Amino acid sequence: MSSWRELDDSVGEAGLGGGGGHAHSTLVFRGLARSTYTHMSGLARLRGDYADVESHLIRNFRKYAHRQAPGPTLWDWLALGQHHGLPTRLLDWTFSPLVALHFATASWPEDDAVLLAVDCAGAHELLPEPLGELLAAEGALVFTTELLAKVAADLPCLDELGGDRPFLAFFEPPSLDDRVINQSSVLSVLSDPAFQLEQWLEEHQGLARAWLIPPAAKAEIRQRLDQANITERVLLPGLDGLADWLRRYYSPGSIEYGGAGAPMAAQEERHRQDGRMAG
């Protein structure tokens, strides 16, 4: 993509065919600030026999975070853990391409960025029958935590449904705070912790679209997003987001790029390392 206009038109065209009876496009988005980054989960970044420690991470997170009350299901607790940086098999997505573009352009101005879109309705057509029938009966585009728990109360149940053919499911997290709401957050889960999104994308290329954003277009898009108030101050409500926005805005190079200085790049790197798109 060579410009904001070209990208905006292309994303709009990609979302036209998937609306169906839904209120908006069936696409969900992720933004990567560097094209060399991967969509590896935070759990997989632990390396080694990471799948073997998944249950221990969840059990101890629930034990020590017991004063929190995200909701009654395991999926509520997984969403809470992902939200706070716990290594999980989940990945962050958003219904908003502008939100995804924020995370693709808020740092590393000299590197190519990537915007990825997946048709979650198409992905859900590949679900095992119990999940697919439940979603169809509900008339929903994505699961809620409660809906997902009706068929898969925990991760072993989910994995058993997938068998030797891992599937990808999308669900909306509970409204843990304004960050989740403002980012129009969606989470994905694969039915095998050792199976990564890149593998799923390779097997289902017709359900995904990726846009490479070179540095010149990245700078223009960043300026457009700042003008539209798609910034840290809005997407990461609170003093941390305010400080991040001011740091980026007043960093050297802010006039020509929007101020994506080293501190912001370092913060984005930490989010990448734990598998989160968002702050």
C-alpha cells in the first residue's frame, strides 16, 4: 500500500462481501508494527514444552488473582489473563481496522508494517458441529464467553472437539475496562496450543488478507489516525495511555512522523513478546 487512500479503499472493498445479516463487516484485524513480527501466541513464546505449562499458568493465575471477578467461566479468566500479560494461547484482534492500524504505526517508523484481516464468519464455518450449531442458533458472529462455555467448559474440552484438525474460534472478552471497549476487542483461540496462527493461515489462505505498509505510507497513516483521535489517549484510557501518547507526540521526529520514539518502540516490543497486540 502506497497511501492512506489506497489502503482505506482496499480494506473497504475486502469487507464488502462478508457483512451478510450482521451490523458490520465480518473481518477482524491485527496490526504488526514490523513485517518481521509473527502472530505467535504469548504461550508459545515461552519456548520449550510450553503446552505442558498452560494449565499451571491458568490455575495459579486464578488462585492468586481470586479477588478479581471477570466472570464465571474459564474464558473470562483467560481473557483477564491475556489482558494483563499472562502467557496464553489467545491472540488479540479488533473489529476496527483503524485500531489495528494504530498498533501497526505507533512505533518503528522506518520499518514496514502489516495489517492482517481474517473473515471470522468464514473461519466459524469450519467449526466442529456442536460449536457451529450453537453459534448459528444464537445468530451471532462471534462467541461470548458464556456461549463458548456451553460447549467447551475448558481448554481440554475445546482441544477434544478439534481432534487432529485444529480450528480457530473468535470470542468477545468481557468489558474488563474501557480499554477493551474502546479497542473493540476480539480474542481468538486455537484448539491446539502447539498450533500457531501462521499454520492456520497457510491452510486457509482464502479467509485472510494482509496489507504491507511501507514507511512512507506508515507515516501518512499515522498522521491521519492522530487527526482522527485514534491515539494512546483514547485506546489506552488512563494515565499510562496519556503518558504514552505524550511521549510519542513529543519525541524527536514528531513533526514529520508523529513522534514514534524509542520509548514507544520499547513498549510495543514488550507487547509483541507476550503475544498482545494491544497495550
